[in-house]
Amino acid sequence: MPRLPPLSRHARQALQNTSFQGLTQAWYLLLRALYIIVFARLVGVEVYGHYHYAQIWYLMALAVAGWGMHEWLLSRWQAVGEQRREALAGTGLTLRLLLGTAGTLLVMLCAALLESDPDLRWLIIIYAQGVLLRSLIAWLHALFTSHERSELTLYSSMPISLLEVLLALGLAWGGHSLLTIAVAQTLCWWLGLAASAWAYRRQLGALRLAWQPAFVREFLAGGALLAVASALLAWMGPGLLIAVRHFLGDGRSLGEAALVIQVMLMLGQALRMVTNATLPFLTRPGEDITRRQQRFAVNVWQLAFYLGGACYLLGTQVLPGLVSGLLGASFQPAGDLLAQFSWILILLGLIQTLRLLLIGRGLYRQYLIALMLGSATLALTVMILVARGAVSLPALFSGLGLAYGACVLAMLKQLGTVGIRLPWSTLVGAPALLAVIIAVHHVGASTASAASLTLVGLGLLVLAALLHWRRTPA
């Protein structure tokens, strides 16, 4: 077996930075998964739907309040001299404070004007402060990543997230209302902000509010398109739950959709944060920058279909029984829905990784156009379903998958304009192999055991992945 070439210092830093981001997100996913399992069993499918629906509003506003500054900072940090980085960080902090406050007030206003259920209205208002708090926390974590000190994110967030989960589960176990749980969670967010600020001051120095007009213009201009893009991406995921609430009601359908979207949100956020750590490496100036980005595009394309395809095959066999076993029989339909549409995560993973190349090349407008195409696809699908009276959870999630697919195709088209093109064999080979395996899996289910077909499919995907990595040049 050929020996791998030694990594450069910059590549080692990128790998270390990404590894700590991966550990942080692995901790978050594990803790969040345990929380969802226990919490859902305690409150039931309908109450869980109300709980997650109330949080969707602040999550969508948070996507806009971030103003795309996280990715913009990571791509800009290398080009700014060390003497100007303090002003850059402080100016970004000031803008996050202003945008987060505006987003919080906007969510509160929407709750007061648009939500008729009093309990849901108060839940939305309480969670609204998460726009400000989590926006500021995310800015500090972005600065940790920019300094290539992602371990500070892990150390400052791990104990607070554990406290939040234990407190919320304890209150749910004691039969307290969702309003009480919401207050407790938001108090933990305040504590998390204090912990991150303390870690930054102790390890990296003081971080003060600043107002550098040049950086303000750069932030607002450079982040405006990313902010709109983030809002559109939020609509295509969490916003779908609002469509469920208004077209299918707030009963079991809302709870089932909430669970599926919650899982997608968790995995999508983890992918976003882990892949963000590669931005300093992908955007580092050098003659080999196009080659680096080209290899990155090829590798993530293959990884998405091979790893995502394997997860889909396993999910169809495991998820229905696993969800009903862990959460209770009332969540059985949600498990079936999650298994049926887990393939959407392949497309979501591609969006979260290909966007880095567009951002790294400064193609903000092209990134926005791709998400506009996807959002328009989803909106048109929902309108057609409503007009025909065919709105259902499977139909809505099919529309979401179609929208994500339109985004990916548009992103590939835009990357091709700057010389980042996937070879035809790569572009078609991985999706075609996965499509054949899935087709055989479904057609052969009547003549062979599902477990044996799944194992064969997994074996083929692993073999294809090994062949790809063996052919990849060092």
C-alpha cells in the first residue's frame, strides 16, 4: 500500500482545527440525540411538535442575523494583517450585537401578530432572545476557528450544553410546562455566552466593541448576499415546518415533521461547522489554490454519495424500529418518514460543502442565485400541492429534496465558471452507482432478504470509496 506524503504545516493546522470542530459537533450531536430521545418520550409527539415549532422562528431569524459573517470572516481573516485583526473582530462583534437585537425584536413582533395560540406565542417570544445570544456565541466561536484554536469552542461549550440538557430533562420529568423549560434553556444560553467570552479573554486577549467604517462596509456588503442566502436555506429546511403547521395543523403531523426536520437541522449544522474549519486552508493564497479546491470538490462529491448512500441503506432498515423503540410507538410514523427521506441529507451535505468553494472565491452572488433557484423550486412545489389539494408530509419532503437538488446543480454550474469542474466520470459515476444499488435494493426486496441486500449495497459502496481514494493523487 503506498505511503501517504507528509502534511505541510498549514495542512496540519487545518486538520487539527477541523478535528476539534468535529469533536465539538460529535459531542453536540450525541448530547442532542440523547436529549431528543428522552424529551420526546416524556412529552409525546404533539407537545414535541409545539416545542420545536416555537424554536423554528428564532432559528430562521438567527440565519439572517448572522449576516453571513461567519464564513466571510474565515475567508477574509488570512488577508488581514495581524495589526488590523482586533478591529475586525470588534467591528464584527458590534454588528452582531445590533443585528441580533433587531432579529430578536422582529421574532417577538411576528409572534404577537401572527400566532393565535397564546402558549405558542409566549414560547416564541421567550426563545426569541436566542437570536441575539446564539449569534454572539457563534461570532466568538468563529473567532476561535479563525485563530485556529477550535479547541476553545469545545472547552467552553461542552459543560454548558450538558447543563442545558440536564436542566431541561429534569424539568420535563417533573411535569413542568414548556414555558418553564424555555426560560431555563435561555438562561443557559446567557451562561454559554459568558463562558465563551471568558475563554476568549483568557486565551486570546480582550475583545472590545469597535466601529471601523471600512470593515463595516466590508461586512455589510460582503455579508448581505450571504445573509439572504442563509435566510433562503433556512426557509428550505425549518421553514417547511411552518408550512406543515398552516396546511396540516398542529397535531401529530407537526410532531412527526418536527422530529425529521430536527434531525436534518442537527446534522446540517454539524456539517456546516466542521466544514467551515477548512476555509482558512482552502482560501490560503498560493499558486496551488485552484488545485486544492478542485480536489476538495471531487472528494466531497464522492464522500457525500458513498457515505450518504451507506447511511440511507442502513437507515431504511434501522430507523423505523429504532425511532419507535427509543421514542415510543407514537413516533413510529416519524421513524418511517425519516428513513424514507434520509437521502435528502446527501444533497444537504453537498450544499454545505460546495458553498465553501463559492464563498472562498468570492462568488456570493452566484451562491445566492443557487439558493434562490432552490427556494423557488420548493415554493412552486408547495403551491402546486396546495392547488391540487395534495399536501402531505411525503409530498412536502419530496419537494424539499427537489429544491436541494436544484441548488446543488446550480452550484456546480457556477463553480465551473472559475475552473472548478468535476470530471464527468466523477459527476455521474457516484450518483449512478448509488441509484443502481437503491433500485436493486427496492426491486429485490420481494425475492431476497432486506438485510442481505443492504449488506451487499454497503459492500459495493465501501469498495467504490476505496478505489476512489486509491486513485486520488497525493
